[in-house]
Amino acid sequence: MHRRELSPAHGHSGPGWEQGRKRPPGNPGLSLWVGLGLTLVLVLPDSMGFWAPAGAHPLPAQSYPAKFSGAVPQLQGAFGWWNLSCPVCKGLFTAIDFGLKKEPNVERLGSMATSICKLLKIAPPHVCQSAVRLFEKDMVDVWTRSVLSPSEACGLLLGSTCGHWDVFSSWNISLPAVPKPPPKPPSPPLPGAPVSRILFLTDLHWDHDYLEGTDPNCVDPLCCRRGSGQPPTSKPGAGYWGEYSKCDLPLRTLESMLSGLGAAGPFDMVYWTGDIPAHDVWQQSRKDQLRALSTITDLVRKFLGPVPVYPAVGNHESTPVNSFPPPFIRGNQSSNWLYEAMAQTWKPWLPAEALHTLRTGGFYALSPRPGLRLISLNMNFCSRENFWLLINSTDPAGQLQWLVGELQAAEDRGDKVHIIGHIPPGHCLKSWSWNYYRIVSRYENTLAAQFFGHTHVDEFEIFYDEETLSRPLSVAFLAPSATTYIGLNPGYRVYQVDGSYPGSSHVVLDHETYILNLTQANAPGATPHWQRLYRARETYGLPNLLPAAWHNLVYRMRDDTQLFQTFWFLYHKGHPPTEPCGTPCRLTTLCAQLSARSNSPALCRHLVPNESLSEVQHWSPRPLFC
């Protein structure tokens, strides 16, 4: 969204405006500092939403208005905003805008943001200090380029009577005038037809500071590492191979995983959907991120040898975390440092055409075999946490329009398409998510499969026809993470796909999930043993892995609590939380499987027919710990 200039007619005259211009006694420039503080309150809880008890599991994320509704009373008490009126509020934020344009003093703004971070207990004090220092320059730049108009900021703080919160406004991509072909479900492969095995890796999160024996329940957002301290004498320390806590993985566990793939192979290719660095996002440098990129890429190449690997960009690859400026941001604040390093590191796997768009926007397309087109999307351009999208969230980098062109060309050739990416489409900003949903619906005959990660758990998202929202037409597979974060077993996924032959559908035929049971692996004298946790068709009694089968599974789990408990166990890679998942939890989880489009409660309307859409609106869970 481009910055909207305010005219004098927008209500900034009169006593409220004069009052809004005054600085509180003894606090010169307070309004300027509060501006960055509010921005960081908006951004940091998602960027650092992992500061949670060690036993925590993914919970529904709050929307931005919900975050502010909790934060505003504390801010009012701290800064004397109890009688903040609409005119005063608009005057205050107009002054913030003016002040930032005239004198964006990053150091003073950062100091104020640190104080607010500590006041609201967003993170431990030393983490607040480091995180603000890391974020402040980019955040000030984003604010000065756009962020909230005074009307939007005050609508967010005081309600719709004072303004309208619409920073992420609606937009639409253009579809070609070519009529959509009639839906044609894929034909099952003939007996004896080739089957391809695709290794799927996601969310490896290597922690180079992991240290056995340290406190897995430390006060920091990430534990089991140097600086975590020792656990209480009555509590065990971090295990050698990993820990069921808010901890990432040592390199030896990733080496064990990759060296022990033999039983799950051989593989025809590898899809790798990002999140390489650890969750210590408050202290990461570009050097740290590039070290993680090169180290883990070398490790993958070492153990997989000539098998082609096709990566996608995760939200943790950059620093600050989630910071992926669209291509119109140039210079040192751009993502060129990261995309160029990826292009150099992944050059042995990707052709020149793919490297070109990777360098431009972190996405690419290629043909891994005849009749199949692979598209790797940069899902950070749909992310709610990518604060650069506050400047302009309309199809960043033109990626969706480019995707339409790729899909139309594939349809014209008669090719099938696989899409890989990190953040699932149901977790995206509304306009991006709805446009993507529309694209999937248009090209349902061409799009054979979709693969994502990010949530760390084992789930899926179903797409339906836009006209009735009742005919399942595609499914996105969300594979579980390699990392244990938070409280999980390490794991990976293998997909069996209709193989390479003329007329292949290239659809997923089955999938298997493998884990390392940490309880067994960390036992004295034990060695790590990676084992198959389950096969999808066998475990769930599925006739195939087409969208209708997953749709039917959701409604079977609604009525069969034992079947759902099996899903819940596998959802957490064999290590579910101790608290039971009752009816509200079950419905919330099942609603998420139906929701490949964000902010769309109608997708869950049949789970409990007598529930109102307003009630369903609150079901869809969005994990924080990614």
C-alpha cells in the first residue's frame, strides 16, 4: 500500500489537534518514540512469538487488533493515555509522521521501543535490547515509507468510530481470458507404472550453539545452548541428540538424519522448504545466516550426492527474521545479500532460468523431468510477519502474476505442476491467500501437488471450488519439521508420487513420515534409530491421497474421536502434549485442515452446522512457534 497523504480536512484542527501537538512535560519527543514502540509491539510478538513455557505447543495466533487490545491498557497506564480522544489520537500520530520525516532518530526510537518491550514483557530484558537493536533501523524506514495513516492507527487503538484499519487492502491478480477446462480428476496409475520417491525436508533449524546438559527450560526464547545455564539439580539437562523443549537441533542430529536415509530411499529428488537457522532471532547477523546456509547445504550435498535438490526460501533465512523487502527496496536493506548467496550455493542444483528469478525475488520454476514443472514460491511475500509489506502488500515482486503465467504455459503444453514453498497459503495475508486460492481453482487440472512446511507439525490444507466451497479440488501437504521446536521428535517426510512416464498424473500416491524417538535415542548407551512413524493410506484407511479422501477424513475425525486421537498423536510426530485435546481443540484443529484460504470461516461451516460463522471465525489456529 502506498502512503496516503492527509489533507487539512481530515479533522486535525481544533483543541484536540493543539493538544496532540504538545509534548508531555519532561519527555521531549515522546510521541516520536511511542511511534516505534507501537510498531514493534505490532511486529515483535510474531517475530519472537516463541517466548513461551517449555512445554508449550502451537496455539492460535492473535490478530493485530487483538494484540493491541491487550497492549493498549498497559500503554495507557504507562504514558497517561487514559483520556485519549479520537482527535488527540489523530493529532499524535500526525506528529509522529511529521517527526519521523523530519528527524528519524533511530537510537532514541530504539530506546523507547526497548522500554515498551520490557514493560509488556514481550521477551526477557536482554532479548528486548538485542531484538530492538536488530529491528530498529528497518522498522523506522518502513514507518517513514508507509505503515499506518493517523486514521488507521487510531481506528486500531480506539475502534472503528475513529478510523478504519485497512493497511493490507484488497487487490486482485489478472487471470488469462482462456476459458477454464472442465474439471478432470486424475486417472489412477496402471499396475506396474513407475513410482517416484521424493524426500521432503523442512524446518531443520540448526543451532550451532546447542550444548548437551544445559537448561532446556531457560528464560530465553531458545534453550539447550551456550548461555542457557545449568538446569536445577532435580531436573535433567538437554539431551545429546535433542530435547523435548524450546530447543533446536545440534549438527550431529542432522548428520544422523541424512546419513540414515538409506532405508527410506532411494530418492528421485528432494524438496527442501527452508528455515535453516535456529530460533535465536534476537541476535542473528547476516554472517550467521550465510554460515547456516552454506553449512547445511554442504551437508545435504554430502549425503545425497547426485540426487537433485530443489529448495524454497523460509522465513528464518533472513535477518531480521521475516524481513523480506520486495524488489523495489534497493541497497543494503534489500534481500540481494541473501538471494545472491542462495544462487551461488544452490547453483549445482538449479538451471540458469531458475537462478535469474531466484536472484530477483527468491522464487523460480524449472522442469525436473519431462511433463512436470516445479515452481518454488517465496512465501515470505504473503507473510503476516513480513513488516516490509506494510509499505505495499499488493502482489509483492509480481510473484502471483508470474505464477499465473507459469501455470498457463504448463496448461498449454499439457504439463503437470508441483508447487513448493515454506509458509502454507492458509497462513497468509488475506488478499494474497484469496488470490492464490483463486489461482489453484483455475488451474486445478494442471496443479498435481502442493508441498509446504513452517508449522512444524503434520497436517494439510484442502482447497475447494470457489462457487460452492464444497467440491475438494486440491490439497496442500504440510510436512512436519526436522527440528524438535517445541517439544517434538525430529522428523522428515517421503512422498510416493506417480512416476515419470508419458501421461503421468504426477499426483501423490502415498506418504511416509520418519522420526527419531528422542526418549530412546538419549537413553544411556543408545544409538539413534530413525524409524517410520506411519504411512498415510494404511493408517487412515484412505483409498488414495486425492483431495476428496482428505475431505472425507476430516469429517470422519469429527465423528470418530479415536481416529482423531490417532491424527493428534501423528500431528505432533509421536510426542503430543500431555493435556488432552477436547471438543473445542478438535474442531479448531479440523477447521485448520479445511482452511487453505485465510480469514474464510465459511470453509468450516459444515463441521458444526448449527454454529454461526462468527463463532467459526475464532476456530482457525495459526501456530506461533515457526
